[in-house]
Amino acid sequence: MNTLLRLKSKYNEVIDLFSGCGGLALGFLQAGFSISAGIEINKSAQLTASYNLHWKYGKEDGHLNLDISKVDTTVFHRFIEANPIVIGGPPCQAYSMAGRAKLRSLGEDRVQTKDKRGYLYQDFLRHALELDANAIVMENVPESTNYNNENIPEIVCKELNNAGYTTYWTLLNSADFGVPQTRERIFVIAVKKEITTELSLPMPTHRPKSPYIRKQRLFKNTVYYRSALEPSEDLPSWVTVEEAISDLPSLFPTPKSPYKLNKLNMVLPYIYEPQNTYQETMRKYMVPNHLVTGHAFRKTIRDFPIFEKMNPGDNYFQAQKIAICLFEKECSRLNIKPNTENYEELKKKMVPPYSSEKFLSKWQKLQLDRPSHTLVAHLSNDTYSHIHPWEPRGISVREAARLQSFPDDFLFNCTMGEAFKQIGNAVPPLLAQAIAYSIKPYLD
């Protein structure tokens, strides 16, 4: 990574807004840009970004821990020499289906259209335009195309076009760019018209191994939308879960293994040398190169035996059936009869109490031979959505980071819950790198 920091040029300075832990900025850093400054309201995420994008390379300054809606662009002036590139991902909770459901559960007056976070894109635009950015990249969820019957990416592009930018928005799947995860996100990309009147789409680096039915999304009344490029047949196949994590240390071979809560700064030895190109990429800058950090998982004692019996791809429907079967066998062994106090106590200890209708997709065991499904911030509460494919446990922080394409030298000096949330909210660095490469020729 140090080679990527060789020179700070006034033509490739990046300001990172709504940075989270720094996934989008890391991709730009990997593409040869210089991360001059950033801003993030969450203190833990701001510290993670500051360490991994600044401090570990000897830079004194870091990302700023501020509310972007309450500051003006002068806070960035001391960090930049000229017109920067402005990147960022305004909060998605007001747009996403999960975020909307959570708001509804808090009361009728908490509908998504009253969530102020739905309009923070305006603060992103305010800073980008006041900084007179040479290029702009904004990320968000697909649901942002229908927020209170408004298409936010289309609105942003229209405003950027009027402000003198060549611009478009598109929908990208991270698996097409070497990330071991099928994750679809919207990106608005813009460069000043005085620099270029044409923009290339990000170039895929991987393709589906077998026929893959992409979810059909209908975007109404669009002027600035451009369809993503289809991966060519000569590209390598999508990176699978097994290819992504098979070299990481074993933590919990059986449900009876002793549980150990590893601190995130604890180092453990890899069990194999890199087995493929992806693992080589993830381990490229590790020093020492035989140890890894962040390998900690959640203690869910009741569920370890259930995880062991689940098959790859199983969801909560199969998990509940397995739990009931294990419970009935234990009742038979202990001669415990239904409708007794002991029966109910044992059931509470062994069978998850969740509704199969509501939790059907909230438990899922990863499949070895394909990319992971989308990681989300809810990992901060539990990891039932991403159960390890061959050990009876949820995924670890480092495994989640691998599935998002964060390299192993990216450190999380925070709690386990904070780390999972930061990873789930992040833009995968390899996808961000492809976007950075798509605009770099115009800025060079």
C-alpha cells in the first residue's frame, strides 16, 4: 500500500464524506489517489477510517468526527491544494427496506419520508459543489430510486448536470468486480464538463460461473441512468466464499469446542499459504505475513448444534425444524414429558423462539461454491444471516471483512458489534477501486 502513497498530487486529492470506516476511500487509495481528508459522524467508524487511511502511514491528520450538516466547506481547506475529488455514501436507512421497517415499528409518525437522513444527499452535494470538485462519486442503495416517489440519483444527476458536470448513475453488482458477495448498489459518477464530455462505465473484472438471473429493476422516468457493462466470457469466475476465507484460522470445529472471545487485535496464524489470487490480494500487505487479526465471532451457545446440522443455503425454516428435532431427542433421552415445567424450560434453552414467517431469510448458511449474499449493518446485532459454511458458528469479523474485500491489514480497533456494523455499511474496496479506475484517465 505504501507505493500507492508515493506522491500527493493536487489533481488526485480526495475528500471522503459520510465515510463510514473508509471502504470507498480505500478503493480510491488502492487506485492511486490521495485521501486528503474525510468526515464521519460516528466516532468509532471515524477512528477506524483515520487509522487505516492516515495514521498507519505516518500522517498526523485523520478523518474529522463532525456532523456534515452542521459544518461548511472551510473545514476541508487546510487539507487540499486545489479542486478535489469528492466521494461518499449518504445514509441509506431512510431508503432501504430494513430501515423503513424499523422506522414503522417506532410509530406512525416515524415514516421514512420524515426521516431527515433521506435528505442528507443535499449536504453531500452542497459540499461537493462548494469545493468545486473536479469529480464526484456518490453511493447508495437501489431503493434510493424510489423515495417518496422521487428518484434521488436522478435528482442528483440533474443538479450536477446543471452545475457543469458530465454525469450518470448506474447499478453495480460487487461480485462483477472481484468481491465475494452479490451486493447491488447505486452509484452517481460525475466529472466536470470542461475536463470531459464522455464518461466510461466501470469495467467488470469477474463473471458469473453459471447462468445468473439478475434481479430485474425498473427505473421510471430516467434520463441519466446507464446500464452496467455485462462481464465478458473470458473473465475469471466470481470469487466464492470458500476462495475468500478458506485460509483463515479455524475457530470452532464442533459445537462442543470451547468458546473463546478473541479480542480484535489478537493475532492468529493462517492455516494455509494463500490458495488463490484473492487470498494473495487480501494478504499482500500483512506484516508479519503469517498472522491475522480481527478473527472473533459471537457466542450463541443455544444455536451452535443447530448450525452444525444445517446444510449450505439453509434458512430459518430448516433451522427451526432441526432445533425441534434436537429438542425432541433430548426430551426422549431425559424422559421429559410435554406440558411440564421441565419441558418448557428445556425448549427455551434449545429452540429459537422466532416466527418462521418473519425470520425466514434472517438465518442463512453460506454456500461454499458461490459468493456470499449481501452483508448488512444488522451484523452488529447478530450474525444469523451469515452462518459459517463448515464450522457451527456465525462468521467472524475478519471473515466479514474478507467478504467485503477489506484486506487483512485493515484493522478494527473497536468492539465486535461496531466492527460488524462498519463492515456491513461499507462500500467494498475492490468495487470502489474499479470506479476510481473508471474516472482516473480523465483526471490524469
